[in-house]
Amino acid sequence: MKSVCFCGEVHLPLNLKWYWPAYEYTKPSIDKYFDLPQVYSSFDKIGYDVIRTNEVIKESIENGGKYSFNISGTFIDICKKWNFDVIKSFKELSNTEKVEFTSSSYYHSLSSLYNDSFEFRDQIKKHRNEINNLFEQNPQTFIDSELILTTHTGSILQDQGFECIISEGSSNLLDGTDPVYVYNNQLPILLRHINLSEDIETRFSDRSWTGYPLIPDKFASWINNMEGDVVVIYFNYDTLARHHENGSNIFQFLKELPESLKKYDIKMETPSEAVKKHQKVKLDNLNIESTARFGMDSLTGNHMQNLYLCELMGINKDLQKIKESPDYNFLKQIYGYLQQSDIFLDMNYNNLPLAYERGVNNFSIISDFRRAVIEEAGQIKKMEAGQ
């Protein structure tokens, strides 16, 4: 029996504001660096959409569906600040016992790429604890930001006790084949099926698409005609509501999908269930290649992005010197938000016309923040010398 894993990414970035350094030094704060009015405006809409979509997912579960969710720590923080009912709607799904919550780096960061794995491990622990506290689940599946997978990630996650990883089914890993198996590495790996995922995420309400309209039986037949054991559909969760608003039947599609898959003897399962069920297949490129959604170049492909990554690694070392500071936890939180993968994507000048301006702006912010951390370290050193 084939398996299909539906996994929705639930994330909203804390966007950096257009920053103008003051003539006089002021202490770091969330609203100093981040555009909270813009974030609230986005969340006011997305939060409502998520609650509405969760109601549909609950009906799909009643019809035999199973789902998994990758909820970023940033999104959780925003919900706690402005609308905890969004979290409650996920709790209701959790109560069905047909939902798996996965783990990630808390701040949707690129910390897995740092030279030192300390920050990466710290964010994993923070995110796992938060998911456990909110939904009473100890995540067994790991999904890195932007579906990143590197040659050393597996060993780190194996030490953390995870059972499997979901990553991008990119061509450099698969050599033109479809990602339809559980792949064997330090940990079992599931790879996102890019084409089928984007049928759901980007093309579903596109009337010019040759697959339009996509109905459950058609989608189920596509999966049935594939070779292999398991198909992973990974998508941005907020796109479901956008398709609905564009006049598509996406909600009806989700409600009917479990029954259509069942006709073809295909079972909706969570990732941790799928990796236990199917035999593992060797994929040599997992040991020599890295991957990410839209490619690693979208995150670290230019000089600005790499410099920003180096600045973050430098700040990580600076923060270790101020652990005794009363401001340490607050500064660590700001540091977390400055690591969001979205900041790197905004500096991808192959796709975005304002990438250079964004880069200059981002460096103004991170330089101001690093100055604050270094000055705090200096104050602590003076106090220790005076004792």
C-alpha cells in the first residue's frame, strides 16, 4: 500500500523594517528593528485564514485523512502576542490523534549552516519543548528551514533522537528520478515531491494550468500511476486559503481527498508512520550533496548573504560572553529573529529588484545589534575586574 504525507508549513516572518540609525545610541528592541505594524497587518489576515482552514482539515480527518504541520517558533510567538485562538485551533486538530507536529529550528533560521552546531542544537531544543508544551507531542520528524539538508545535518539530528527528516527533492539528489521512497542515511529521509507539491501550492487555482481543475480522483490517480512507496506533499499552509479566495474548490478537494486515495489503496499517513512502514532505499548523493527549497544559491548564493551569515556566527560567539547579563535572554531573542531565512531570501538579487537595498538595510541593523552585544560584554568585563 502506498503512502502519501501531507505537510503544511505554518510560518510568518518578523519582517525587518527600513532602518535609519539614530545619531545617539539606543538599546536594541523588537520594534527598533522589526516592522511590527506590517507583521500585525499580515497576521490579522493569515490568522483568520489558518483557523478557517483548520476547520476544513478537521473534516478531512473525519473522512480518513492524516496531516502533519511544521509550525515555526516565530509564528507561535506572533500567535501568543496577538491571537492565541490560532494555536487553540491546532490543539483541536491534535486532539484527533491524526496529526503530527514536526520540529525545526525555532526561528526558521539557517543555524544548521553555522560552523558551530551549538546554536542549531539550542534552537531545536527550544522548538521541540514549545511543541511539547502546546500540543503534548514530542516531535520525531525534523524539517529544517527552507527544507535544507547538508551532509552533516543527519548526524546532529540523530544525536537529538529524531526518527526521520523531510527535505527538498531536488534534481542534484535524485538525478532526474521521482522522490517516491524512504531514503537511507544516518536517519531515514523523505523528500518533497516538487511537482505535486506545487500543484497544490501554486497551480491549484490557475485556470490556465493544463491540470485545472484538479479534483481528488485525478490527483489520486496520478499518485497511483507512480512507482515507489511514498509521496510527500509539502506546501505553505496559507496558500490553501488564498486558493479558496480565488474561487477554487481547494477546501472541497481536501475534504474528499482521503476517500479518493482510499479507492486506489493509498493511505494518508504521518511522516513518522511512513518511515516505519516502508523499506529504506539507498541514495548515494545524500552523502555528497546539499539541498534547499529553491536551491542553496537562493540563501547563500551571493556575497551579501554570506557576509550576513558570517556576522550571525560572530554574534553567536559574542553572546556567549554575556550569559551573566540580565539582558541576555532578551538579546538572544532578538538575535534569533535576525536569523530568519526570509532575511536571506530578501537579499537574493537574482529574483528581487530591491535585494541590494535590503542588504544595506539588513547590515545597518545587524551592525547596530552587534555593537550593543559587544558593549554589553565590555560592561560585564569591567564589573568582573572591579570585584
